[in-house]
Amino acid sequence: MEGLVGGLAIAAFTVARLEAVLFGVEPVDLVTFASAAAAISAVAWLAAYLPARRAAGADPVKAFRAT
């Protein structure tokens, strides 16, 4: 969560600096920032959830014997 907030702050600062080259777009477009944050959060959640779900279904005894 901290990385997402930090990334949004850096993006807002960077976009403010690039305002001269943006045509037809506000420097801080909240819809774009919110969409990007939601997409990154969804990908991160899936990247953590899917392997955890698979590991939860494994038999611990077999896992210990395999090592």
C-alpha cells in the first residue's frame, strides 16, 4: 500500500513537470490515476492470492518429505 501511495505521489509530481507537453489532458487526471492504481492493486492481489491458494491445498507431510 505504501508503494502505491508513493508511486502516485511521484507520478503527480512528474506529470506536473511535464504539463507543457500534455495536450488535452489535465496534469492530474484523477480517473487515470485511480484506474492505474486499481489495475496495479488487482494484479498484485492476484500475484499473491493464486500461489497462496495453491500452497494451502498442498499436503504438508508430502512437502516436508520432498525436501
